Amino acid sequence: MDDLTLRDFVEDELEWEPRIDAASIGVAVEDGVVTLMGHVSSFAEKLAAEDAVKRVKGVRGIAQEIEVRLTGRPKTDDDEIASKAAGVLDWDVSLPDNEIQVRVQNGWVTLSGEVDWNYQRDAAKWRVSSLPGGRGVSNAISVRKRASPSDIKARIEKALVRHAKTEASGIRVSVVDGNVVLDGVVEDWHDREGAEQAAWAAPGVVSVEDRLRLG
């Protein structure tokens, strides 16, 4: 697919997504890499725009340059954002008690601490991403090491084989101290994302480095 056609597809998908105002978002494409520009009114809208682009077939990468502008809303103090963030994390029963810390500076939320699973790390970010007044989220939460490298590698490889979205034959997995590297060639963005999700789902994974190429 040529870049011009891909840009048209991305713009159509952004228009189709009801959670965002596509009129304020610009799109540029070069060699299959999509750059998003412009501004939105919330961090959640910025994430929604990125999700929309990931759904488009042929996208090889995303450069996220959208700015969050809280226009038309009263400024929310950092301590108020921090209090609300702590509250929504406390209410989520899937998250461990007293393991996640929240820091807010100029509307930017930073999460830190340690959890047992990557889905908990992701859940914490999503819980605070739509808070009023928030300009962005840095997720510095780490995942505890709980399994041997050989066990992690075997579990990931089995998950890739049974994963409906992923063609496992072109993917190589290596593990050092819970840090996973995925290498090889996959057909499209969905296969790439599916491989990452399968790797993160294994117990003991603390990081995933995606070196997969789209072929």
C-alpha cells in the first residue's frame, strides 16, 4: 500500500472513531510510519487516536506528536489529580493494595511501584488516563520477577502458537532475567501487537523489546 492511500485510510478511521475530534488531528505518512499531529482535549482522546491508527492495516509504526490542551476547562490542581488517581486505583480490586504510588507535576501523572502481572500495570495506567485535568501518564510501574528464563520462553512460544491473531513461525523469542526480546518478521501490525500481548502475559516478564519487522 502506498503512503497516500494509507494516509486516507488512517484519516477515515479517525473520523470513524467517536471518542475523538478528528478535525484537530493531522496525519502524515512516510514508508508506512504514521505521524499524528495537532491537539486534543484529554489524554484519553490522545490514546483513542493511537488505538484507531493501530486498527488500520498497513501501518508499520506510529509517531505520536499530539498535544493535550485542556481548553475550556478550569485548571485542576496537581494535588486534586493525585487524590483522584489514588482513589480510582484503590477502587480497582484487580490491583494490589498499597503497591502503586502516584506523583503529579503540572498535570502529568507518574505511576511507580511493583505489581505481579503486566495486566495490572496496564490497568493502572488506563484507570488514571481519563482523569480531568490530566495531561499525560508515565507508567514506571515494574513487574516482579517470578519465573526462570527457560520457563518464560517456553510459555511465550506456546502462547504464540495458540494465539489466533499471530503467525508464530516467523517469531524468535529470547529471555534474559525476565527481559524478553521478540525478533523476526510478521505480516501486519495486528500480528506484532498480538505477539507483544502474548509475551507480556507470561508470568515473570518484566520487559518486552519488540524487534519484529513487518513483511
